Amino acid sequence: MAVIWGTSGLCGNWIEIAYGTSSGTVRVIVQHPETVGHGPQLFQTFAVHRSPVTKVSLSEKFLISACSEYHHVRTWSVTRFRGMISTQPGSQPLASFKIVSLESVDHQPAHAVGNDPGPYGEQDDEQVFVQKVVPDTDLLLVRRASDGERVCQVRSVDGSTITAFCIHECEGSSRMASRPRRYLITGHSTGALQMWDLTTALEQRQQGRAPTEDGGPTARELLRLLEPQELSATPCVTPSLLAASSGRLKPENARLMAQTERGYDTDV
């Protein structure tokens, strides 16, 4: 759920709430000064997802939602008048893309906390997703939440596996006239931490200075990431994978092999 509130000198206080449902619907309800005394009003409904909505973000310029099916993201541009969301011309569809992240067969609950794709960022700033395609990798892709375009890619400086990550915003110092800066912090299998300056990457992207890729991993990058992995069919909407070097056979793989040996047709 995402909440925006503010005060207008002419109109008074207002609040906007965006939330998603298990049926895939995204709703925006508002309490504007002209509706005071009547309770929050349903402003807009978006029925675009086919799976439960897992993330919703409402910023000054965009409404962003993601569902559980391959982290499918849908975005809309938001029109505002005097700071408040407006119906003229209304929210317009902007982008549709996926933040695919394959899960390990034996991943721990804490893994999801340290590998949350986002979106990250303040409501009045550029928000981003962080895409980690496979669990055992030294590569992260940072993508704009508004349209999915790639901001930058981050590769471990020592080649170690990135086990967790987060984004932290540091406030600027008024004494030194420094601006707020945003950092991506990565944790590694070696126990080390590495910090990356996202503010500079965002500024370069706005100036059109790189990268040239549109968003997610290219075919070459995807092949490199999947080469040491063993993919298999899973009952969940997000596929799991097993490292080829682990020597264990996933239950779904075992059943698939047994059916194949018996000559059954399988739809995977």
C-alpha cells in the first residue's frame, strides 16, 4: 500500500491511498478537501494483473504496481493539480515489463528480505528496481521503476557472489551545501560490503550517457547467468533453479524424469 498526503493553503488537507488486491486489482482512494465529511472516495480502479498484487507505489508522477507472476510491473503516469491527483486528463498507461528473479530450491525466508527488488526511492524522486536474475550471481541490474529502462549494472569488484542488497539515501549537509545522495549497498559471500553511487548513475542516465540496453538482461547476459544453473519446472509462478554443482536432484526434476522414462507426455 502507498500513501501520499499534503496540505494546500487554499483547500486544506488531503490524502491519497493506492493498494493492490489478491485478485490483481489496483485501486486508488482519495480524501480531498471537497469530499471532507463523506469519507475517502474510490478514485480509480485498474484491473490489469492476473495474479495477486505484491507491490504498489504512488509517487508525484507515477503509479507503479507489481504482481507475483514473474514480478510483472505495470506503470501509469499521474496528472496533478495543485499537488492533488486529477482526473483531467487522468492516469495514462505508461509501461509494462517484468523483473524476473529466479529462486533457489532451498532458499531461506531471510533471502527474500535481503533481495527485495523494490521499488526504492522517495515519492518525489526517481524510483528504481534492483533485478537479481539468479541467486548465485555477481551481477545486479538497476532499472527505472517508471519504464523499466536500465540505469546501470553493478558487478562485484572481486567476482564474489552478491547475497543481499539494499538502497540507502543519505541526506545532504547544509553546511557543506551537499545534495542528498543515493547508494546501493551489496553484501557478498566473502562477508564484504560494497557501496555503489546510484545518484551519479541516475544523472548520467538522464543525460543519455549510458547504458544502451533497454532494460532487463540481454540474451548474452542471460546465457552467462544461466550457464552454471539447472532449470526445472516448478508448481509456483516464479521458477526455481538448482546449481548444477550441488549434486542434488530437485523433486520436480525427479518426477519429470520418471514420467519421461515411462513415455508420458509432460507439459512444462
